[in-house]
Amino acid sequence: MRIKHILTKNQSGFTLVEVMVTLVIVAMLVGVIGSFLVMHLKSYETTKSVIDIQYEAQLALSRLGKVAMESAGVYNVDSELNPTVIVFEYNDDYHDPNKKMIFYYDGNKILFKTINKVTLEATDLNYDSNDLNSTWYVFANYVDSWMITPNAGAVFDESTGINITMNFKKNDSIITVSNSFKYRNKY
């Protein structure tokens, strides 16, 4: 009899109300922690996009500016108003006089290739997506638009330099960079 009394006396546990209250408190804590995690992940992605396009924009503008300054000017463009293809030529002691650098804007990136020819043929300016990394190389990613104009004179042949404006976009982040560059080796 004594054993039966001890067993019935020590039968303590949680009631259904206590379990439900605990579950509600745990669910609220998980919800709060989860919302902070989601918020911080979105903030991280936005910050990463901004950093990516800032880096890409600074690198592209400085590299394209360096090419323009070292060149003897624009050899060829596909349009005077807003070219998608621009070709720089060289005329100095450091580069092959036949060297030409071709830049092509395909709508979301800038590609380039270098050729050594006295005159260009139409096929030299053609871009085929199968040529990527064989003859064409990626110069800049995330390019939403670019504008290249002569900075002096009405046409590229008469100009002493160029104005470059590029818009970069990744996700919802947008940045615009621009600068003017003078040709150092214009003849």
C-alpha cells in the first residue's frame, strides 16, 4: 500500500496549458530571430551588390581611360552618336604601330580584343558569343549603358580625347561613372 501511495504522489508533469504556453513563447522567439536573419541577409545582398558595381565601375573607367590616354585616338566607331564598337589605335614607341584595341558593348557587359593589323576588316568588328574567351575577353560586367563622345571637335577623328559615361546595374543597385580623357599620342 505504501508503494502505491508513493507512485501516485510523485506523478507530476506538465499540463496541456503549460505546454501550449511554452510552444507559443518558443514560436515568438524563433519568429523574432528569423526576421532579424532575413533582414540582415537582404542588407548583406544589397551591400554586396553596391560594392560589386562600385569596384567594377572604378576598374572599368580607369582601365578604359588608360587605354584611351595611351592611344593615338579613335581609329573606328560603328556610330558617331553612341557607338557600341570603338577601336583605339596606337602611334608611339612602346606599342606595335599596327596594334588596335577593339571594345564592344553588348548590352550588359563590355568586351575587348587586341589585333595587330594595318587596316580592319568587317569581320574584325563582329562579335559572336561563341568567341568569348577565345578572341574576345570580358572587360567589364554589370554595364547597363555606356556613352562615348569626342570631347573636342564634332567627330572622333578631329577630337583630342573622349568623354566616357558608364552606368552599372546589379539587382536594384545602380551607379554612374564618367570622366574625360585626352590622347597623349595623338599625331
